[in-house]
Amino acid sequence: MAKITYIEHNGTKHVVDVANGLTVMEGARDNNIPGIEADCGGACACSTCHVYIDKDWVAKVPPKDAMEEDMLDFAYEPNPETSRLTCQIKVTDALDGLIVNLPEKQI
């Protein structure tokens, strides 16, 4: 289980426990975190679960694959270094304390 902090664009913080094996997107969905729409349900077929990983965590999350890189091109104001799709990040104990910042909107 990992404690993950989701920070809305307006600064509102949501700290939730997410079970290992779920994705960061599923943790947001299951805890009604506003700002992550996840239109495709986690199939990496949209960019509506886009977040900015806190700079202290960028090197600690697993790297992006080519499919995620391609989908991030469709995200709202992607940042090449910190943008991720939360459906592609599996939760493990190593992600305990992860902080993600939500964009102003999802496309």
C-alpha cells in the first residue's frame, strides 16, 4: 500500500492510500479525486489521466514506454520531464509518498 498525494490545479490536496497492484489512475478514480477523468479506463488510449510528477519523484517512478510517450502528445500542456499518464504507473511500496500535480484541465 502506498500513500499518494494528488494535488488539484487549485492547490487542493488529496492524500489517499492506494493498494499495491492498482494504478495511480485507479487510486484517483476509486477515491473520487477530481481532475482525473480516465475516459479510456486505463487502456493508454487517451490522455485524460495526465499529471505532472513531483520533481523529487520523477526518477523514482518507472520510465515511460513508447505508447505512453505517444499519448502524452495529446495531453494538455505536457512537460517532457514530469508529465505522465497515471494509468501507466503501477502502485508498489516504493511509491509510498508519491506526489502528483493535476493539470488545469484534461483534453
